[in-house]
Amino acid sequence: MLIIGHPLIPFKPLYKVTKIEDIKKTKPNCTILIDFDDKELVQYSKAQDISLALHVKSIKDACLANALGAKFVVVDDDLLAKQVQDLATEYLFDTKILLQIEDENAIEKAAKNFIDGVVFKKGIL
């Protein structure tokens, strides 16, 4: 299980971006986090071959994120994370599914649902 943002575990953060200028300011070889709904940023990131994490709100968006080659799909909701993970397992997604969590007690529930990983808010800059 991937755990991003826990204070005891070294990690590479995800960099939340909301505009192209933000992308230009990020470090090379980092993974940026974009809301899937921001099609312009998604297209720009793909054209620049930038490592990408996409924040999704539906199964359809998660499937498209995998097809786009996203490194991670970030989901806020436990139920949606489980549904997306089941599809990712069945269809052998290359994309890893991350559940965004606020405290470490949520790790156990994510693990019991076989979610690929979790990301704490501290793991997103």
C-alpha cells in the first residue's frame, strides 16, 4: 500500500496546480495533481509529458484518467474509491488509486478495501 504524506514515512508530494503558470514553477520529475474537470490543464500536461495525478469524482473520469496515462487517480469518497479500485483491479489499470484521507485511522479501512494507497492532505502541496 502506498502512503503519501504520513510524517513517519518519506514521500514525494503531489503538487496541486490550477493554472499553466503553476506547472511551469514545479520541479522536474514531480507529479502534479489536477482536477479532472480542468481539460485545458490535462491536455497541456499530457503535451508536456508531465507525471500526472488526476482528482476524479466518477468512475467514468477514473477510466479516462487511466487511458490518459495518469500515474495516480485521487478520490475523496470511500465508496467511490472502492468502486474505482475494483475496476482498476479487474481491468489491470496502470494507474494507482489513492484515497485522500485526513487521519491515519482511515488507513485501515482503505487497506481492508484493497485500495492501492492513501494520500494525506500534507502529501499535497
